[in-house]
Amino acid sequence: METHELALTTGVWKIGHRRQVLLCLSVVLVLVLSLASIQAGAQEKQAAPNPPQPAVKVIILPPQVVFEQLTAYSRGHNFGGVSFEPALFKAANTILSTQGYTVVMPESLQDNTNAIDWLTQLQPLTSRLSRGVINDEARQIFSHLGTLPENYLIFIQFMRIKEGPGGSWDPNTGAITSQMSSTILQAALISPRTGQVVWKNDVLERSVFRADSPKFTKSVNLLYSTLSTKGGN
């Protein structure tokens, strides 16, 4: 009798233990399947291509170049040949295109003639804007340019050439005079919708040079050297 009861008890225990094992296996299987589903969903999400971003379009305003003569003395520096304005425009067009921006002309805004007029009113402010200085007048103009698409930017360039006597040394008195001629180049990239300065830079050279000289090319490249690719700051 005792042997029969022990066998019965053992059989019941085995059945109960087997159920527990099966239950544990079922739980483990559910967890494994759930984890696999989560990982597969994450992989699909990572593999999904990002929606294409609209091209960043840049309107290059006409560059402004100002000449100043510090004294009545002139070295007779020849500024003839290539004009600075088209040289600056060409250089800006090249670097912006290289960095992934799409350069567009103001005339492309034919459906928004008011914007063309307001862009023209920005030109007298070129000197300030190229330094990243946004005054009240500029803010008012930018408020009217808020109709432009969000992916539009304005590129502004300014160049000031000061011509004066070069450095000298008087062997009789030992007096030394420094170079008085200088060239400064300034540029800025501004959002017309917000008036935010996206990028700006300036370069100062203690000399003057022609627009077709290697010195000009070197200075312009230095000016643009900090301009990041589209979407960068």
C-alpha cells in the first residue's frame, strides 16, 4: 500500500513538474519572440531612408567695393584689369556650389516681386550686414522677406581698399613708418526669414592688390575657408 501511494505521489509530482517546465518554456519562447520582433522593428526603422531635404538656395547680393585714399600721396597702384565686383561674385558662386548650396538669382523670384524689391533695399546695408550687424532697418526689411521659403539664404560681400604710403625707414633719424595700405574682405550668410546670421567671416590684408592677382585669390579663399557645407554652421 505504501509503495502504491509513493508511486502515485511520484507520478503526480512528475506531472506537476512537467507542467511547470512547459510553462517556463512557453514564457521563455514568448520573451524570445517578443525580443526578436522588437529588434526587427528597430532594424527596419534604421534602414528606412530619411526623407530628402530641400536644397538650400542662396541668393548672392551684388558685392560692394569701396576705395579710400588715406593721404594725398598715391603709389599709382594699378587697379585696372578685372573689376573686383564680378571677381567676388564669381568666387562666391564657385565656393557655394562646391559646398553643396544651390545659387539662384533674385530674378528667379518672379512670383514674389515684393521680395525682389526688398532684396534691393538691403544693398545699401551691405557694409553692416557683411559684418553680421542687423540693425532696425535691416530687421524691418527681413520682416517683409518672411514670405520666402525656409530653405533660402542671402550671401553678402563687402570689400574696402585703403591706399596710402608704404612702410619706410629714415637712415638719418632711424624713424620707421608702417604700411598704411590695407584691404578688408567681409562676408556673411543670413536667413531672410529670421534675420539670423548663419555664418560670417572677415580677412584683413596689410596691402592692396588687383582682382586678377594671386594675392586676391588667396585672400578670398581664406575668407571662405570657414564656410561649412549646407546645413552646417
